[in-house]
Amino acid sequence: MRDRRQLFSGLLLILAFVSLQKLCYCDDQTVLYESFDKPFDGRWIVSKNGDYEGVWKHAKSEGHDDYGLLVSEKARKYGIVKELEEPLNLKDGTIVLQYEVRFQEGLECGGAYLKYLRPQEAGWTAEGFNSESPYSIMFGPDKCGATNKVHFILKHKNPKSGEYVEHHLKFPPSVPYDKLSHVYTAILKPDNEVRILVDGEEKKKANLLSGEDFEPALIPDKTIPDPEDKKPEDWDERAKIPDPNAVKPEDWDEDAPMEIEDEEAEKPEGWLDDEPEEVDDPEATKPEDWDDEEDGMWEAPKIDNPKCEAAPGCGEWKRPMKRNPAYKGKWSAPLIDNPAYKGIWKPRDIPNPDYFELDRPDYEPIAAIGIEIWTMQDGILFDNMLIAKDEKVAETYRQTTWKPKFDVEKEKQKAEEEAAGSADGLKSYQKVVFDLLNKVADISFLSAYKSKITELIEKAEQQPNVTIGVIVSIVVVFFSIFIKLIFGGKKAAATVEKKKPEVGESSKSGETQPNSDIKPPNAIKGKKVMYNYEVNDPKPPTNLSST
């Protein structure tokens, strides 16, 4: 009996020990967790800098009993800091940064990123916190105008120059377009990998030491252009030059006009030479209050001559102008290969004095979390901020704190959209389209076109009634990209018949040119035709209708 009791007691001790280990797992791996279940006073320090007048509030998330840190006013700067118990060394193993944010009024123009601040020995204080306070990492969503990204910025010290440089993640994910709670996660691995997750889904994977993933690259180029190097005076960059041996042909007449009268043209039968194109309006009468001394001699307004409507034309007939077959324009020598051509000059490369090598980023420790934003809208709610040393801890918090809220909000949104019916069907349709387009914009091989796509989406969000037009525009963009990908972005060489310049030909490319097939005004029956000519036209037509 005694042996059984000892065995039972031993099992209980083992069970208690295992349970305690499980309970302490998150504590061992969790550096900071802020749920905002209680008021933040005393734990968070609001900046007393005069520029930061925005009021922070401890408020519930709309539709939940869950509290968060709320941006309560529009068009304000906000600053607030939460200090860690002790600085965290980012060089030791995996580090996970995670937090939730909800744009309860939607996101039109505002940031909701966090700054992970260096120790105060770097020259800042919590009460004086501002945009210049030194940070190690900046992470989170930002959207306004053409900007639509989840920032990840590493501020890294160059060991040669001592300068701190901001290194921005290239082609970051877009910010979700809705009013739901979203959770943002950045995972820093010991092998220099950084992963960005939105709602637990990986949106971006990058290498911190890769110049393809960060701008500028953490490791500078080994060589740089020599700033002291100057182009030699005799350096010839012209690939082609006029042929010095070319001679203008003897029959080349530079003075020949571009146009001449068409000698074969004949005046149309029935042309009314003595009739003016306009006559006084017979129905017009002098106003009763017209004073000849003050207003001048009254004249009836002009109207089109009704006789000209039935005739091929009125007024003095002149032969139309036609292209001069002898016109060749100003002669110029043909171009030939330049024997002195040396190529496009560039300065020689020299060793970069700021170059260094790294196996791992030389992270600065983080000692606090700061929110320093300037937003044009209110209703931004921060919640469940986490710094951990294990991805599983972050996943656990996502599943237990964010996922239940998100599911409730998603169901509520769906119910509201269904209740709205067809009257608001376009809004639901727009949201689906915008969500899809934002996901498409995040595709890596479309990264070069992301700014153009997000700019079009931004216009559609501001003017929902033009959504269909914007979609068509984006489809055109995608189609153009597809063509470039298939055909390498090169235009096929087209065989074009060279023609002498026509009347009205403009020196500016892309301007509309008059059609050489259009007949002059005196050859069009029953219509008065006006021609518009550019200032630089070689020679205007001589037969313009009067105005």
C-alpha cells in the first residue's frame, strides 16, 4: 500500500513538473506581450513633445469586448512608448515581432507601423519621443496616396563610416483593404532570413544581406565610381557622325516650296463668285436701348448665306494647293560610323572606403516599442503586441486572440453585405475586386508595375463609381505586361515608307496631323470648313474661310 502511495505521489510530481514546463514555455519564449486588457496608463508613456497632440484612448474594438489602444482623432501626430524590462539582443536566435491593428473607419491615409527603439543611451527619452528617436526596426502597414505597403526597415550601422542607414525591404506586401482586424508578423531567423506574414499567411521572404531584397543593400559595393575622375576633353561619345565626304546633289533645290497650286484644278460648276459666305441676318433688329453715340453704329449679326448652301461654294475661288513633287527640304549629309567613337564615358571604379563584409547583420538591441505616426483618420486600433523567440508562440497568440475576432468580423461583414442586397451589391463587388487586385500586385514578377497598379486601385477607392473603368485600365496594364513577357518587351521592326513632309506637319511627335486626302474648303459642297494649323506649319493654305 505504501509503495502504491509513493508511486502515485511520484506520478503526480512528474505530471506537475510537465504541466509547469508547458505553462512556462510561453514565458520563457515571450519577451513582451501587451493585450491592452487593462488601461495603458503607467505602462505606456505618451510623448510630451508639442508636435504630438493626438489623444490615445483605451477603447473596445467595435463589436467586441476586447480592448485596444485607439487613435481617437483625425489629422494628428501621435507618439507613445512602451519600455521593455531589459534590452533584447536580436543577434540571439529567432526573433518574432507581431501585433494586431484594425482600421475601423477603413484606411484612406494613415500609418499604423511600430518602431522598435534602441536603448535610451542612443539619445532619446520616452517623454521626448519623436520621429528622430533612434530605432533598430520599423515594421507595419502604411497607406496614403501611392504608398501602400507593409514596411520592414532595418536601421543598420556601417562599421566603417559609423553612419546609421535605413535599409528598406523591396516590394513589400500591400495593406488589406477592409475594416477588419489583421495581424502582422515579422520573423527574423539566424540564417539572415526575414519573413513577413499577414494574418498568418506568408507574403514575403527575403535575405537581410541580399541587395536584391533590400534597398540600399546592407553590404555596400566593393567598388564605387571615382568622384575625382573627369572625362577627357577629346573623348568622343558620338556613335554616328555626318559623312564629311558627302556632297549635296546638284539637282537638290532647298528653296523649292513644300506646296504649289494645283494647275489641273477647275472651278466647280455653279460656284457663286459674287456671293459672300455670310450675310446680315434679315430678322435681326436694333435693340431699343442701343445708343449710336455710346455703343457705336449698330450692325446686324452675320449668318451663313443661304444661297451658298445649294451651291458648291461662294466667294473668290482659288486653286487648291498640292504637294510639290520637287520639294526635298534642307539637305543634310548622311550619318556614318564615327571612327573616333570611344563609347559612353564613365568614371573608373575605385575601392569603396565604406565597404565591409558581414555574416550576420549587426543588429542594435531593442529596448522599447514606439508608435510614432501622423494620420489623417481616426479609428485605428492597436492590440496584442508580441515580441517572442519562437514562431510557435506567435502562432498560438494568432489562433487564440486574433482568429476568433477576425472570424466574427468576417461573418458580420458577410451578413451586412447580404442584407444590403443588390442596392449595395457594387460595394461588395468592389471590395472583392480590390482585395484580389492587391494580392495580384504582390506577385513578385509584377513588382516593377506595383506602383502603377496600386495608384489605379487608390483612384477607384476614392471614386467607387469608376471601379469598372479602373478594372478595365488594370486589365490593359496586365495585358501589356503579358505581351512584354511573351515578346521580351521589344517592338517589332516595321517597314515604313518614307514620305516627304505634308502640309501642317508638326515637329512634335504624337500630334494629330491633317489628312492629306481632305479636300480644301472650296471643293466641299454646301459646307464651310475651318482648318486649324500649328504655328510652326511651313506654309498655311491660302484659301481659309473668313471668321
